[in-house]
Amino acid sequence: MTENHLYGTVLLKAKKILDYISKCETAPTLKEISDNITITKPTILKILNTLEYCEFVRCFGNPKRYYLGLTFLKYAQKARNSFSLDKIAMPYINELRDRTTEAVNLGIKDKNVITLLDRAQSTNTIRLNLQLGGHMNMYSSGMGKAILACMSNSEIEKYLDETALKSLTANTITNRKELLAEIKRTRTRGYAIDDGENQDGIYCLGFAILKNDKILGAFSISAPHFRINNSKKELWGQEGLKTKADIENAI
């Protein structure tokens, strides 16, 4: 959607300014803002003055430097309280289940484990029974490894320092170096693979859900090994990435 199709282009310009300020490591000056966004300096100043009046930005120093206003803390808390990942994600999760006919699980990171938030049951006669609210290890599950792949290297190292890599099946990765290599492959693929590592005979593809580089949760497609073949693995990877993009765009 272009600016010409929207009402109130000054709001779009204000958003560009606020977005730039939020990305700066140190509060920018008027000149720095003007040098980095395609809006004239006089217009930027007028918008900044209005934003300051509304307490959306604060201004200190000589030369003046612009900071985001504390008003955003109030908005952020309200948005956090009203945000429900399952309400946003489940319509897309259900569509993915319909396309694959397999179970699709939705989870969130809870400290150092994955908590199952919701799921779309497989339409096949043989189903996997997982309890909502139940926990899975991050290092052994598709959703967990997808989230680990989105964490910084220092966060991953901290997680590994705090977590004992215990074997759940014969396929569970319990070697730190091997797990780090698998996380690297997950980053390259864009999704994680749990090949019978969390539960014997169960194959999962895991996809992290992000917004503005923040990890909100993850989902996984799960099926018994006997219903899996290479063409399905490739297709489900593509379908999962599409669903991931749909959910992230809807948030």
C-alpha cells in the first residue's frame, strides 16, 4: 500500500522519524535524522515539535538530541496486555493443518522450555496426543530449536550453560558442538528439524514467529515417521515458511 492510498501522510512521516529514533543506539540530532530519512529538514523539525508536544519524543542537550517519550511505555504495556498470539496465529495454523493433514502445534518460550499453547489436530486417524500447557525441551524439539536459532550466540551459550542435554531418544542431540552445528543449519534453512529427537518415531518441522526481531513463539508440523517422505518434507518446509510469513504479517 502506497502513501497516496492512505489518509494523513504526515502520520507516515512521523512514523519514519520515530522508527529512525528507535533504531539509533544514541539519541540523534535533527541533522542526523535529516541525513538519514527522505523528508526535508524543516518538515522534520515541525513534526518533531508536534511529537514533543504530544510527549511522543523528548528533547535534551545542545545540540538537541531526540529520545522516544515515556508515553510509549504506557502504550507498550497496554499492547502487551491485549496481545494474544494464539488468537492471531490459530486461523493460519488451522489452514496449515488442512493443507498438510498433520498436527500443527503452537508454543511459546517459557524460561528455558517450550510451553504448548494451542494446536490444530491432525485429520488422520492416528494422532499425536500432546497436552496443552505441557513442556518440551528447546534443544530436542522443532519449536525449541527454531527459537534457539533466532537467539544471539551469547544467549545460546547461556542457555547451554544452564541446560543439561539429556537423551530422550536414540536421536537426541546431547553433544554441545553438534547442537550448535544444527542450530547453524537451522538458521540457513529458515526452520528447524526434529527427527525423532524429542519423541520416538515422530518427525517435526519447527518455525519461529518473530516481530521486529522479537521472538514471540513458534509452531511445528508433527507427524509419525511412517507418513513422511522426502517430497512431503520439502513441501511442508515451504508451506511452513508461508504460514510463518502470514502470521508475522498479521501481528
